[in-house]
Amino acid sequence: MFDVRDLFQWERFITPSIIRVFYWLAVLVSAIAGLAGIVSALQLMQFSPIGGIIMAIVSIVGAFAAILAARIGAEFVLIMFRINEHLSALRNRAEM
């Protein structure tokens, strides 16, 4: 993880350490939103069965799409930091 002193020093990035927390929060929010959409779809089925089924399908697909987008975003951030580490290693090797 990270130490509190890392917040005040710039020798080490803290984002790679905490990106997983943000990813799991995004998964949780997406799952809750998907469940809320399904509950709304079940209520809509009383008045329009086809509309409720379509809304339930859209809610499930939307939740999975949001989880996938969160994963892609988290991986993108981690890849940028990994590229930075590799470029720093190349620069250090070239300076020798």
C-alpha cells in the first residue's frame, strides 16, 4: 500500500496503489444501479410487460458495460504508470 508520508513526497506515485479501490467502488455502484434498474423493470411489468422486459435487459447489459468500462479505465491508468516506470528504467540505463 502506501504510507502517509507518500502524500507529501513525490518520489513514489500513490495512484497505482489505490486504483483497485476505485475500481471496486465503480463495480459496486454499477451493480447497485443495475439492480435498481431491474427492480424498476419489475414494477414496469405491471403496466407494460414488454417494456419491463426490455428495461430489465437494458439494465443488465448496462451494468455489465459499466463494469467493463471501469476495468478498462483502471487498466489504462495502470498501463500509463507502467510505461512511466519502463521509460525511467531506460533513461537510467542510458545515463550510465
